[in-house]
Amino acid sequence: MSEPTGKYSITMPRDIAEAAKARSGPSGLSAYVAAAVARQIERDSLNELIAVAEAEHGPITDEEIQALRDQLHQAREQKAQGGADAA
């Protein structure tokens, strides 16, 4: 069973509304907008979490960010190679 819904009236720039309507597909504009709002709420929550972590541990440096990106890149490469080997 899906979550209960409510009907709301929102105002947005016409060009954004038309672009969203054109991309909404068979699920419709309401579902498209709901998904966009849900993603924004996730981003806001992550930003709040980052702010709390940085207040406790200090801001993350550019070097730390790059090191983590490098680790992620290596893990993806290893996974891709492992997938190719298993085939």
C-alpha cells in the first residue's frame, strides 16, 4: 500500500514547470515533483549531517576528498575487472 497523499498548490516558474511536465513521463507531473522534493530533502539532511560532523571534527580538506575519490575510483575499477573475470 502506498503512502497517503495530499493535494497541494505550488507556484513555480513556467519554464521549469513545462520542462518538468515534458520529462515526467507516464507517472505524471505530481510523481516527478514529489521525487524531486524527496531528493532535495535527502540533500538537506546530508548537508545537516556534514555540518554536524565538521563542527565536531573540523572541515574535510581537499586532499582528503581527493584521496576518497581515488579510493572509490580504484574500487570501481576492481569491481569492473572482477565482473569481467567472472564472465
